[in-house]
Amino acid sequence: SSSSSSSSSSSSSSSSSSSSSSSSSSSREEALDKYSQLMPTLYKLKLRGAVVADSLHEDVTHVVMDLSNPARFRAIDQRLKDLRRRGNFYEKRLVTSKWVDGCVEQRMVKVPEGDEAITDLHVRIQNLVGPR
């Protein structure tokens, strides 16, 4: 599966982490350079065989969100809406790097729980805008 990160990488686990994209590894890392908060997560995923995508696409299963970069929330939300409109869409799990750490610790892909999952993306986006 692929992951993508909110730094704009996707992977079957989408955290800017995994993907079935054909880009080279070095270009993938260059794209993530400015989002260094997710680089340790990217390496953990790659070391364990995750496919890290350069973008959020249909094959991505999880999106690892960079909570230190809330400006990316809107872009990810819009991309998810675009993918839903196309149909044949499998909902992506929005997760934090804490989820990746838990999976590594338990040596399995686990269901995100508590603060490992982002279930309130729309609320977080609203908070960026503020009350109307």
C-alpha cells in the first residue's frame, strides 16, 4: 500500500510516505526536503518496505499528516474531494507520524487510534480560518 504525507507526498499510507509512483527515490526526497518534520517518518516507512508516493492518488491508502504544517490541510482536503468526485474511491486514512511509530513498534499495520488518526480535518481547517 502507499502513503502520502501532508508535505505533499503520498503512499499507500499517505504521509508523504508511500506510493506506487515511478519517480526516483532522490526526487521524492527532494520534494520532501522542505517538510523535514516528516523525513524521519519517511525513512521509517521506506526501511520497512512501504511504497511512498509523490502525490495523493487513488492507490494511496494512508496520508501521514504533518501537524506542524496546517497550511497543507486545505490542499489535502481539496485533493481528497477531487478523488471522490472521480468515483471508485477508497477513503484514505489520515494519520500522524505517531501511527507510523506504533506500527513499527508492534511490527504490523494497525488501525489508527486516538491521536494517531486525524478524524477532524474539516474542524482543523475551520480553525485556520477562524469564526465567521
